[in-house]
Amino acid sequence: MNIRIKNSSNDPIYLQIKNQIRDAIINGEFEAEELLPSIRVLAKELRVSVITTKRAYDELEREGYIHSVQGKGSFVAAQNKELMREKMLKKIEASLLDALRYAKLAEISKEELVQILDILED
Amino acid sequence: MKALIYKDIVSIKKSLRTLALMLIIIGIVFFGGGLIRVFPLSFMYVSIILTGFFFGKDAAYNVEQYIIPAPIKRSEIVLSRYAILWAISGLGTLLALIIHLFDRGGALSIPWYVVLPGNFLLISLISSIQLPALYKFGVEKGRVIYTLTYILLFSGVSYLGKNKELLLNIVETISNTNTVLLGAILALLAILINAASYAISVHIYSSKEF
Amino acid sequence: MQNAIELNAVKKQLGNFTLGPISLSVPKGCIVGYIGENGAGKSTTIKLMLGLLRADEGEIKLLGNNIKDFTPEMKKDIGYVFDNLYIPQEMNLKNAISFHEKLYGSAWDSKTCNSFVDRFNLPHNKEITHFSRGMKMQLGLTFALSHGAKLLLLDEPTSGLDPVIRDDVLDILLEYIQDENNTVLISSHILSDLEKAADYIAFIHKGQLLFMEQKDELVESCGILSLSSEQARDIDPSAIIGKREHKFGVELLVRRSLVPENMDMDKVSIEDIMIYMIKEDRQ
């Protein structure tokens, strides 16, 4: 797993870390129940505050991507494929809604939208 | 305390050689002048000089700021200085006893139980006045006291050197009095002065801020 | 015992300078950056914690114990580094190590000490007086870390050192903090060091503690607005922490929560916050 922190990003550092770990989990870079680096190791390697990494892990735990065992560390939660698909669908829907809204504002037709999608996919 | 004594010795190890050389020269001069019995008293210079060195080094490198937070009590920090003073006084006294053993006779027939506490008292006297002053006023102002005691000592010794009869008179008077009592008084005085000096130093040092 | 450091209404008068009353709690397992201008009271606070100065009022607890009741044994749990290594400079490395070995007795950890000496590549035969500033600091840090201290108090350890050495210090502190029982308080006016690794930032100004906050929250809760003078008038005054006016407009340090969300704000650094607050105080 690679984690890159951009200081220029508008996202707070904890969010950058959280998103990248989440993406890695979704992409299947981890086995289920794999032990993640401890918050202190992660903080040391990335040179960020322990509180920052803890917050990232806390959010990941709240969203069900990992679970923590007191004194043992944080583990990648087994991902329910069906659940994951549903989550992703919801995200896609939200993004598409946004796209539609912008399209309406700029008077871009549905055909053109589909064309953009095709181009983007390539 | 071991650590502090070690630190003190290491920090002045270069000066120690000079000091030893100085002592030998003084010893030869005293021997030549027929005053070898007074020679052990020059150890009081040694303790004065060493004390000056130690405090000077501590001040120059801000050492106290480093050792006060270290795992050692303030009273022990003070004690480490007195330990060195007492060791030097002991050494001087031992030397006096040895000279006493080999240099019997003449008008200087003082018994050992006067020689021992007498030397210890005299050798440690100036330093036991100087140490609390150094703790109280620091090295800078302490230097004035150092210079004063030095002048006092120097003039005292040279006065005695010029007036040998006076010295002999004193010795004579002493030998005619109750020497056991005298020895006891000197011993008591030596202990009292050193103990009081240590207690005062600890008291001063305990409330000191850095 | 949850707090490694607890200051309770601590006050100290030194000539014209008054420190405090300061109250401060540092949870264990974190790094606190103690920032402020020169003369703001950083060193005074650390000296109070180390018993070099005595508080006029209030109490100080380190690792759960009131420092007034500290025994030599308890002091072994505290490591400290100043802006210089205050031991006799005639000592060489061997002497200095031997001195600390005797000072710390059974708590002394030769292995750790040697590993740091090797890591820093410190010269064995030179007297400390011939060490560079950086080497002296590295040696000081070596000693502070070689007796199993649970709390490190560092007073401007990196002042006047080059960025590479400062960076190494950061690594070492982050390694030290891998043990969640260990805590670091580091004072500095070089903020870039602390910006990266500190969990909390405590800011002292003219003897008063202005805030002690989680660094992330602090940085996220503030923003910098660049506006024209007219626009600036519309901003809620209570949102403004500090401002810099120039010929072509105004830059405001603001609390994000009190400013309309759609405004375009720049991220702030700890340095920005410190500078804006100090300048605001001067006006």
C-alpha cells in the first residue's frame, strides 16, 4: 500500500490517509483480517501526528472498513461484496446526479454526456 | 555522588598536574627553610584552589542546570564538594602525621593527638568558610572572598615565617598546657566548623534557583 | 495516570516578567510543541518542571507525581535536553558516558547509548569542547534517551542547527513515541519541525498560555482570507483572529466556523497562527 500526503491538497491530512487506505481496501490490496500498521508506526513513517492517524483509523472503523482490537491493533474487515457494490452504486448515483445538475446548467444534452463518459472510459 | 566527584576530577585533570608540581616546589622550599612541619598546611591552598576550579567550571559550562534535574539530591551535590575538601584535608593531615613520625625532637614536640586535629582544622578552615560563601554569592563575588582569604593566609604565613620566635613561643605554650584537652578541643572545633559549614551550604543550596 | 504533564495554575515572578498562571495538561503518548517568541516564557516553564526554578503558586505534576515529592528514582524517568550540553567540556565521549552511567546507576542503558553514538557517528577521542553544536545536541539527546525516561522535556534543542539534523531529531522523537507510554514536550521557535510531528501545540505569549490544542484541529479550524478592504468589513469581527493590512487589500486569519462556507480560504500553518496572533497583540 502506498500513501501519499499532499500538503497542497485542500483535504485535511487525516482524510487523505483515510481515503487512501479505504481505496486500498476496496481495491483488494489487503486480505481480510490482515493486520494494518499501528497508528504510531503509520504516524512515524508518514511524519504526521499520532492523533491524525488515529482519526483516520477511527473513521475507517466507523465506516466498517477496519476493526480494532484493544492492545492488538487494527484489522481489515472482511468486505461484503454485495454491500460494497451497493455502497459504490450509491456513490455513483450521487456523482451522476451532480453531473446531471451541471449538464442542465450548461444545457448539455444526455447524448453528449454519454459521449463524455465513453471518452473518459478510454 | 560518585558521578559528580568523577565529573569534577575529569574536568580539572589537566590542572591537577600543575597543582602537584606546585606542591612539590612548595615542599622543597619549606624543607629548605626548615619549616617542613608547616608544609602540610599548604594543602589548604590545594582545597582553596580546587574549590575555585570546580565552581569556576560549573559556572562556565552552566553545569548546575544539568545536574539539578538529574537523579541526585541537592544535599548530595553539596556533599560531593565537601567530600573532596575533606579528602584533601585528610591527605594533608596524614602527611603531617608522617612528617611528625620522622621529624621528632627539637622544640616542636607536639603530640600526635594535637597534630592530627590541628592540621585538619587548619587545612579545612578556609574552605569551610569559603564554600558557603561560594554557594551564596556565586563564583564572581566568591572570587573576592577567595582573594581576601588568600591574602590573609599569605600574610599570615609570611608573618610566621619572619617571626620564628613567635611560632616557637606558641608551640612552647601549647606543649606546657594540657595537650590532651587541647587535642580534644581542636578535634571538636574541626568537626563543628566543618559540620556547620556543610549544613549552611546545604541550606543555601536547597533554596537556590537556576 | 493519564496525564504525563499537569500544570495547575502555576505562577512565577522573575523580575519584571510574570509567567502564568498557567494550567496545562498533556496526555501521555503524544508530542507537544511548546511555541512562542523568545522571552515568552518557554524556558521558564521547562525550568519550573525540572525543578531549576520553584513556582510561586500552583502545582506541577510530572508522570503523576508532584515534583515537590520527587525522589532521585523518579527523576530517572525524566529526560531533558537544553539548547546546549551543559557538562564540563573537557570531557571526551568516554568520560561523558561514564559520568552519566554513574549518575543514572541501574537505569542506565549502555546498549541504547552506544547505538545512538554509532548512529550519530560521534567522535570518541575529541573533547566535547571540539564538538560542533549539532554533535553536542545529538550527544545530549543520546543521554536523555539512554535511561528509560518516560517523559522528554526539550528546551529549544534544535535552535541554530541545520535542517538535516533537525529532521533527524524529528525521526528520533517519532521513534521514541512508538511506545505509547512515552511523552515529549519540545519547545521551539522553529515551527516547521513541530508542524509535522506534534500532536498538540501549546502557544505561550508574554508569559500567558494562549492555547493548547490538537494541531490538526487548530490548523483545520482556521483559514486565511485574502479580501479587499471593503469585503473585509463584512466579516464577523469575532471570527477574526488576526489581520494583515496592506495597500492592496487585507489578509485575515479567521475561524472557519464563523465565516460563510463558500468563501475561498487558504490553509494555515502553525507559523501563520503564531505570527498573526502576536502581531494582533502588538496593535
